[in-house]
Amino acid sequence: MSLPTPWVGQVKEGDLYYLEWVDAATLGGHEWREKREIDSLQAPHIRTVGWVHKVTDTSVLIVSTMDLHDTNDPSYWGEMMIPLGCITKKRKLR
């Protein structure tokens, strides 16, 4: 899967984005499974909205909530590092 446009140099810290991406999946647990049990396993399609905190050559770090009370040392919650190769759609919101 490839992105329609490059990220590095295009997306900036503080940009607000809507992302659709595909995540890894597991049935969980530590037991052996039969073929019929794992045949229905599918990668989940995820939707995320958040502010770009950092972009690297391989991933983007998105945060959903920011506390800007101290602008010199803000706090964040809901951080998600998403590999760029997993992203199927992106839209800048502002």
C-alpha cells in the first residue's frame, strides 16, 4: 500500500488530520488454534483524527488531545504512532 502523496515536507507539526489506516490483528491468548478459527481473522480498518506531532520517513505520530496551559511544555494524551505504509487515506482538516 502506498500513499498518494509524500508525507515528509508536506505534513507539518500541528496540522489536524483525518486518517484511515489498516492495523495488525490477532485473536489473542496463548493457545493453539485450528485453521477454521483463524480463517476469519481480518485486519481492522481504523479511523483516527488528531494533530500531527512528528513525521519521520516511516511513521507519523498523532495526538488526539493537547493541554496548552503551558505553551513552553504542553501535555498530550491519546498518542498514536502509525506506520506510513498502513495509511490508506488522509485528509487535512485545518
